Amino acid sequence: MPPMNGKSTEPDVPGVLGESTQYNGVLGVSTANGHSGVAGVHDEGVGNGVYGRSKGGDGVQGFSSAEGHAGVAGANDDGNGIGVYGRSTQQAGVYGESKGFNGVRGVTYSPGNGAVVGISENHTPQAGPGVFGQSDATGVWGTSKTWMGVYGNSESTTGGAGVMGEHKGAGTGVKAVSKDGVGLAAYSTSNEAIHAETNSNIAAIAAYNLNAAGTGFALYGKKEGDAGFAGFFDGNVWVSKTLTVGVDIVLANADCAEDFDIAGLEVVEPGTVMVIDSEGALRQSDRAYDKRVAGVISGAGNYKPGIVLDKQESSRNRMPIALMGKVYCKVDASYGAIEVGDLLTTSPTPGHAMKTDDPLKAFGAVIGKALRSLEEGQGLIPILIALQ
């Protein structure tokens, strides 16, 4: 078959028109180094170098087995257009598959414009992403010298993500690296800015700041207004170094406690009055006006410790002792009815406090101040710890 050239100078008349009801409208194969099977050039006016349209299959399909070359390559040097533009009402607007490097690669030198831009108008929930990348290495990889490597925007009200990364192996769902700006920036006006899940013992979100000068943040969260929170943790949080707070720390629980070794292996009930033994461990009190009093076992009633100091692994029995704040305490009113405001000290009843009636004996043996009265018998009342 002789070579064929197509040229047109008439408006809306293609240089080469190929139509087929079975296979390819236009098929181009080239074995010459550096030449294309099909090349489309448009130097004047407003048109397309290569235009492909299909109702069933691919509008334009390109394959390349040459290392470093694209199956379909599109270039726009004007600065106002698009290198490759794809539109589909069924599947992907642009679909790229590669066994070597990039399935789809986009390069732009225009500030404010994306190298690869994907728009999906499929309004079915959780269907039709703007950009979808699947790879044995990196699904979607974006590099930018001026703005954002990867930008995702979702206006879905059914939980759609602006950027979603999924990795079922041992890698990273979404990885963002920046030398000067923010590695990953996420904004939300309704729900979660970032949602990450993991089933492994690795972090769901890992953030690193490699600035040796110590400036900047590995993870930055900002919440407008005073309502709500910039971050929320449903579970334990571990901080390996200094925790710095700019304004206030607000704790829902009541007292400040510290872990102490408890003499013996017996677990002592919360609310028990404790004294220091000769070995420096704690045991429950058993005599009146004992100057060795250390405090009350924290956690009784509906008061839980807000802060626990000296929390450490130990082979010995350790329990938190309330040193300040409010705590529920065992008291015995047999030695005198207890009224609100009464100073309390140790009593002969093991682990119980009583009302002080001798100021001289009470000096150095006061536990705290009663916040509730008890006329008779034994009970558990809230007190304000005030060791003196």
C-alpha cells in the first residue's frame, strides 16, 4: 500500500478521516526511529492535531513498546490549551496503562494549571473518580515546582474523597513530599479533611519533618473559630518528647495523681487512704492522725484521674495516688459526724478518714477537706485533697 498524506485547507474538513464499523478508523504503524504511527499537527486556527471519537471503544488508542516513550503523547506549546484531552460518558476520559513507567504522564509549564487534570461528572455515589491510578509501584504521582503535585477536589455530599489512595500491600496509600511547602494539604467544610485507616501495626497517618533546624511541624491542623477541635483522637495518644501547649489544657477528669508502689500484691480499692511504710511503698492507713499519710487511691466513684504522673512498667503492684484535686474517699463518721468543710485525717478504721477534732495532732496528718457530709457510719464522699 503506498504512503498516504492528508491535508486540508477547508474549514471543518479533516486532513485524514477514517471510519470503521469493525476495527480502526485510522491505523498507523511506524518502524522508523523517532517517527509516529499517526502524527497530527495543527499550526493554525483553533483545532485538534489528532481527534478521536468513539461510542463504544477507545476514541484514541496508542501502544508503545519503546522504553521511555508514551503510547499516546500530546503537546501544547501555546500555553492556553491541553496536551491531551479525553472525554467519555461511559468509562475513562483518558486511560493509560504501563508495565514500565507512567500510565499517564502530564507536564505543564503554566503556573496554576495542573499537569494532569481529571474531572468526573458521574454523580453516582462512590463511582467515577476524577483521576484514578493503579500501579504496582505508585498509583498517582504528582511533582510540581510551583504549586501542588496532586490536587483533588470533591463536592460530594455522600462521602467522596478529594484524593483517595489505597495500598493493599506494605506501602503507602498516599505519599506527599515537599521541599519548601506543605507535603499534603487537605481542607474540608463539612466532614473529615483527612481520613486514613490501617489494619497493620504501622500508623494510619505518618508525617515527617526533616528540617534539621527544628522549625516547622510534621503535622499541622487548624480549626477556624472556638467551637470544635483541630484534631480528635479516639484512643490512647503517645508523645515521645516535649508537649508544648500555647494556651490551656482542659481535662475532663478530676484529680492529679501519681503512681506509687503498693506494699504486697493485694489490689487496694480506689478511695482507700494510704500511708508510707518503712520501705517507701504505700499501704492502707490503720491509725488516727498518722503523719505518714500520702493520699487517697484515685478512681473511686465518678471521679477519675485527669493526670497520672510516673506511669511506668513495673513488676511491683503500682496504683495512682491523688495528690491534688477532687477524689472520692472512704470515711468513717463513727468518730464524729462529718460536715462539708471539715478537715479530714487518718482514722483507726483501715483505709478510712475521719474528722479532725484535735488541731495539734492533725498538723502534718491532714488529708483534705470534706465536700459532702456524712452523719453516721462509713461511706464514700468526695473530698478536696489538701495534704498538710
